[in-house]
Amino acid sequence: MAKADFQVPELKQYAEIPTIEPGVMAHSAPFKSKEEFQGALGFPGTLVDDWQPKAIAKMGDLLSRYRSLRVYMDSCVKCGSCTDKCHYYLGTKDPKNMPVGRQDLMRKVYRRYFTLAGRFFPKLVGAEDFTEEVLDDWYSYFHQCSQCRRCSVFCPYGIDTAEISMAAREIMDSIGVGQKYCNEIIGKVYKIGNNLGLPGPALADTLEGLEEDVFDDTGVEVKYPLDQEGAEILLVTPSADFFAEPHVDGLIGYGKVFHEAGVSWTLSTHASEAANFGMFIGSYENMRRVAMRIREAAIKLKVKRIVFGECGHAWRVAYSFLNTLAGPWDFLDPRYPVPQHICEFTYGLIQEGKLRFDKTQNDDMVLTYHDSCNVARASRMGDRPGGQFDIPRAIIRATCNHFYDMDEETIRDRTFCCGGGGGLLTDDLMEIRVKGAQPRVEALNNVMQEKGVTHMAAICAICKSQFTKVLPYYGMEMDQIVSVHQLVSNALVLTGQADDDEEDTVEDEAA
Amino acid sequence: MSFLSSVYAYLYYFAAFVLIAGLIAKIVQYARTPAPLKIPTTPAPTTRSGVAFRITREVVFFESLFRGNKWIWIFGWMFHFGLFLVTLRHLRYFVDPVPAPLQFIQPFGVYGGIAMVIGLAGLWARRLLVDRVRYITSLSDHLILGLLVAIGLSGLMMRFVLHTDVVRVKEFFQGLYVGQINQLPADPFLLLHLFLVAALMIIFPYSKLLHMPGLFFSPTRNQVDNPREKRHIAPWAQRMEQEQEAQ
Ligand code: HEM
Ligand code: HEM
Ligand code: SF4
Ligand code: SF4
């Protein structure tokens, strides 16, 4: 079990709503961004002198540009429906981690400077001046929100705290208070092309290694091309897929699927990152700049389609925003949606009967599936609402014999975030990450006890990294988290595969 | 025409002006603020009519609240449905002649009034008893509940204990349409009731009661889930693009 210098929450058999403990997480705040990281993104390096009027002016600017912010600041009736819905509240008991508690950090400032009632009767409506203490609270608690949108599901007006966290982070960036993790990473994308700062030659090396591994394993020459002009498909995938476990097993899987489909495809060094951290900091400008790299790569490589690898927040930006940010995509093949998710691609082939699986290859695992928050509540797959839940499950069922869902209250659009999303996947936030994972891990623990589940599959780089890190705090193994396309990769029988023997095929037909 | 009647007449002109002008200003503000990105909470409808259906379910049944918390839903829905019936019943003071459906609804309006007060009491109890809700409650939240309870109770007092002359109440309000101030019965509960209602109308556009128009403008609820099919772009974002391209 991993050692912690804070109390790891207990896992219960039935979910409990804790009693509030004000202020217990006030100390949790990520490292601040340094001057060198701020400049590249167009933000001041350190806290500006007249920060208060500047921050208020920025808030006014955002209020006039984002209807969500404007309407959500006014509409909350303090009904309480969202108060027990945030995994960070459930795991920490800090009432400022209740979605409405978090919103109120901004709402009290909004009311003070932008509403009649707050200007004249601040005490009455809970309005407060934007003081240094309030700013500190903002920095702490707006970095304890993974922008997972679970609160928006249960709010009678759909108030989405993620929108408010994003706005708060943008306001803070505009006065020189940035978060190191996110801003440094965005800088790397601008300089090198991906979050991890992997340069082109390193990528080429890795991909070559994968080709050798797959050949040794299967005897089939599966290609993992990079920067190949004229390929049909551009694959954009999170950079974690290039080297970390279990991510890379997913990438191996995508390659095998493309191989079986018989389409040409390529990765790009210029757009070697699916994730778009511009969203986390609420910056339309930076989000657009990151997204434009994909457009540039698609034009340069003359591809006809764009497919995204497994990544949750990336898929939100891809599915919901890419057309807005970097469209129109009229130079691509109009027969396919832009972009497509790798799961949509694989599922399509399964439907057409083009993939052959030997499910027994995954018999060493009993699986469950974690709906990643941004896939579940901020995007779609396929042509029907809810395809984002059904398609990955259909792929798992096609490739595995043993699959059980977790408790209904904790999956599909009610899924709990892994605890590491929204720009919190950094070691300086370990405490909030571990505590925020509690509701998800509790549900996982319950299916482990009841159904003998051994592994949890996911389609998000952040989820995979987060669980690898936090499961050990709960006495579980780091490799209990797997990629969906890792399961595909295990079970897929490649045409002409060396160990494609009689026995396997017979079993397959019997199953 | 008494002094009191004049005071109430001008109070109501003022309150009506604040309510209507304030609400229109807010609605115009919401409508003119762009929503630059597609952010419906998914799974979301993929068509306009699907969205209309989703919003209707939210307005009529409080669907999301139902999924979120059953207790709040029961009391909240009871209050609002009661309020709805009461409003229908009250329309008889404002339209002449009173159409048949409105006449038919009259007795239900009274039950509505009772349901409304019980619902409000339940909601208020939650604010005091549940630690999480107590934490997020500010003084104004109590005051609005108090205001509505007082309006409801003063109304019920008139209905069941100290009756007022509803015909003259109607004449008073009909008179206001044409700038004529008729005598308002000087019954204490009526005066209290009407004073509080005017207060409610005045605070409406400046308080959380904006949740009523807010719901219709909430992008997570009113957007169609079709970002891949249709490019969605806000005017300010378009300008930003053009500026960057010009560079
Ligand atoms: C489209 C019409 C409306 C809808 C859909 C709506 C919906 C809701 C919902 C879902 C809640 C949260 C649950 C609850 O606390 O009851 C709520 C609260 C509230 N509504 Fe409405 N409402 C509407 C109109 C109104 C109107 C016209 C009033 C004015 C008198 C009003 C007054 C309130 C108050 C005072 C609360 C807060 C109750 C509390 O403090 O707990 N609502 N509304
Ligand atoms: C200018 C607007 C209003 C006028 C002229 C008015 C007038 C009255 C009168 C004359 C009664 C007594 C009815 C009777 O004895 O049969 C009454 C009852 C009542 N009023 Fe109002 N009222 C107004 C607005 C409101 C509002 C906005 C509410 C709720 C928020 C409300 C809630 C009630 C309730 C619950 C009753 C008791 C049940 C009933 O008789 O309908 N009233 N009102
Ligand atoms: S978006 Fe998610 S993390 Fe943020 S407040 Fe809502 S439930 Fe909590
Ligand atoms: S559910 Fe919505 S309206 Fe209710 S307290 Fe939370 S944010 Fe406010």
C-alpha cells in the first residue's frame, strides 16, 4: 500500500454522505506557475499590482462573452441538489468542495460588483469584496474541481461548475496567478508538439520498437507510421500512449485495428497530442491555438479522416469543440464524422464482422468499465445519444468473456470522475487526487467483492494515469487499470497471425 | 378614493414596471450573451424538438432535481405546482369576463395555496436541518421563503378566516388598467398580502428568482448535441479568428 501523509478515506459497502468539515482542504493548492511558463500563453508572469480591478474587469469581460457564466451566476436557488454530488466533497468533507460551495466563491464576488443587491446589501445576499483571502480560496478550490460536470447532471438548471472553474482560472491567469502544471504543459505543446515534450525522433524510435514487439508477438508486420503524407487517417492520441503502461497497450491495439481494416494511417509529430489543456484553464485562445495544430497537421499530411485515441477531456474538445475551434473541415472526406473516436472506428468494424476475436485471451481478467467523465457527460459516440456508454461496452463484450458493470448510480452519466481530471494530475495535488478517487474506488471495490472483478477498463489517459497512481493508496494494484484497446489488442486475431491455430478458432465459434 | 388606495395604486404601477422592465432587461442580456462553445450535458437531444422536450420536462417535472434529490423534489414541486394553481385562480382578478376553464379551476387554486405553503415549509425545514444546505443558505434565502410563506398565509387567512370583498379587489385592479384608482377594501390581511406581493414583484429581477428565465437560457440544457454536423461559432470568436488570420 502506498504511503500517505494524509488520511486515506475508508471504503464503505454503501456510499455515505459525510457531514461537513469547513476548511479542511484550504491548504491544498497546486504549485504556482513561474514567469517563463506564463509568457508563452500570453499571461502576465506574476501577480500584477492592481490585480483587483483587473480581475473584476476580466470577470465582466467573461460575463459578456459566456452565456453559461452569466446565467449560472444568477440562477442558483441554493436548493442543495448538487451538494452531495461532487467526488471531492464526498472524499474530503470540505463544504467548499460542494459544487454550489465552489460556485459561491465566485458568486459572492459577482454579486458584490455586478448586482444591485450585492452593491447595496452585501451581507444580505452573501456578497463579498474580492480580497486577497478570497483570491487564495479561489486558487485552492478552483484547483479542486476536475471539471467533470457531475454536478450539472443533477442541478435543476444544469448549472455546470466546470464552466465556473474554467472562468475562475482564466481570471486568475489574466492577473498573473497561473497553475504550473497546466501552463507548463501547454508551453510544451507549443514548443514540441505534445504534453510530455517527446521530440519527433523519440516518437519514431518508440513506434519502431512497437512494430518489432508486435511482429515478435504475432508474426505479422503491423505498421505504426509517423508523418506519412497521403495516409487516409490521421490518428491523434494522448502522448502518454507513446510510452506509459497501460496506455501504450492501447496504442498497439489501435494499430492492429487499422491494420485489419486495411486503411493507411499515420501519427503526426506536429499534432502528437490529443489532450488540450487550454480547456482546463478556460482559455479559448489557447485552446484554439492547440487545436489548430491538428488542422495544420491534417492539411500538411493530406489525410482524409481524423481519428482520436482514448482520452476523455481530449475527446470532449475533439467532439464538441474541434469544429468550432479549427473547422470547417470541408477538405476531409464528408462520409465520415470529423473527428471520429477510435472506439467508433473499431465498433464499426465489429458491426461489419471484419474483426475476429479470441475472447479467451482475456480470460485472466474479470472486467468492469469506468465511464470517463468528459466522454460520458460532454460528448457522444455514434449517432444516438448514449452511444458513448454503449459503444465501449460493446467493444469490451466483444473481446472479453467476463464483464460486470459497477453500481448504476456510479456509471454512465452519473459516473464519478477518477479524481485526476481538469488539470489536477500532478504530484503536488496528491492528497486531493487520492481523496477525490474515493467514490469511484469504493464502487470498484464493491464489484471486486461481489463479482470477483479484477480489472477496470477505461478510455482516458488521465484516468489511466490517475488510477495507476492512486489505487495503491487503497491497497489495490496499479495494473488493475487497463485500456479498452488493450483488450482489443489481446483478443484480436490478425489475418495470417502465427499462433492462429485450429484450437483457438474452434473455441471462438463455440463461445 | 382613499389615501391608502392611492398608495397601493402607485405601488403597483411601480412594482409592475420594475418587474417587467427588469425581467425584459435580464432576458435581453441573456439572449445577447453568446454561448461560444457547445456544452450540452450529454446524453443530449440531437434535434431542436428534442431540446424543447427536454426543457419542458425540466419545467414541468423538475427532471434533473428528481434525479438529484427526492426530498427537495417533493417539496419543491409541491410548492411550484401549488403556486401555479394559485396563479391560475388569481387570474380572475385580472381578466374580465372570467373564461370557463378559469372558473373551473377556482377550487383547485385553494388546494394549491395549501400545497404551496406546505411545500415552502418543507423547503425551509431542509435549510435549517440539513448541514450542507444550511451552509449554503444566506439571509436572503430565508427572507424569500419567509416572504412567500407570508403571502400564502395572508391569502389563506382571507380565504378561510377574515374574508375580503373580492369584487372590489377586482374593481381596483381593473381600474389600474385605465389609470383609474378605485377604492381598495381596507382589510388588514388584504393590505398585507398585496404589500408583500408588490415586494416580491420588485425583488424578482434582482434575486435568485431569476432561475425562472435562467432555466430557458442554460446552455447545458438548451443546446442541441450536433457539434460535428454543424459548426457553432460565436461572433466574438469569429472576429478573433479573422484578426489572427490577418496577422
Ligand atoms: C418556469 C418556472 C419555474 C421553474 C421551472 C422553477 C423551478 C424551480 C426549482 C427546480 C427549484 C429548486 C427546488 C426548490 O427549492 O423548490 C426552485 C426553487 C425556488 N423557486 Fe422556482 N421555478 C419557477 C418559477 C418560480 C417562480 C415564478 C417563483 C416565484 C415566486 C419561484 C420561486 C422559487 C423559490 C423561492 C425557490 C427556492 C426555494 C428554497 O428556498 O428552497 N419559482 N424553482
Ligand atoms: C396582485 C396580485 C394579487 C392579488 C390581487 C391577490 C389577492 C388575493 C385575494 C383577494 C385573496 C383572497 C381570495 C378569497 O378570499 O377567495 C388571495 C388569496 C391567496 N393569495 Fe393572493 N393575490 C395576489 C398575488 C398573490 C401571489 C403572487 C401569491 C403567491 C405567491 C398569492 C397567494 C395567495 C394564496 C395562497 C391565497 C389563498 C388561496 C386562494 O384563495 O387562492 N397571491 N389573494
Ligand atoms: S465539475 Fe465535477 S469536480 Fe467540479 S464541482 Fe462539479 S462535480 Fe465537482
Ligand atoms: S443544484 Fe443547482 S440550483 Fe441547486 S444548489 Fe446546486 S447549483 Fe444551486
